[in-house]
Amino acid sequence: MQVEEWDSRFKLVGFCVLIKREVVEKVGLLDERFTPGNFEDNDYSLRIWQNGYILKLCRNTFINHAGSTSWKADHSNFAQAFYDNNKKFEDKWEMDL
């Protein structure tokens, strides 16, 4: 692994991540209160940081992500989930994004 291939990040978006088993065992799984989506990435990233781990972005890898295919059928549901989960995130972490 070459240093210039990796950037530190505060948050990673979860469409393609690699997480060591020890991290999952210590941090736990995704918080289901954010189902079906939105803010689960933010929450998990904060929990990882809170447990003393760091997040890295691999810059020399390409992932073709179709983007929001889960939400395409119902944009109003996406907007409502975004609003609801933003509130849940703010309440849980006592911060406003």
C-alpha cells in the first residue's frame, strides 16, 4: 500500500466499503433506526471514529455505482426518509448537519 493512494476521511458513503471484522465487532452493525437509508453512513462513520479507528478512501480504485436505484421508484419516500433520518441523527448525536 502506497501512502499517496489513500486519503483520510471523516465520513465514508456506504455503497462500497471494506471494514475489518474487529471494527464491526467493536462498533456493531448499522443502526436500524436509519432504515431504509440516509444518515446510516454518517452515524457509522462517527461510531468508528468514536472507537478510535480512522477512515480511509482508496483513490486508485474505481467503483461503478448506479446511484440511488433503491429510491428511483419513489422520490417522495426518499425525501421523507432523508428528513426523518436527519432528525433522528441530530437527536442521537446532538448535532445539526
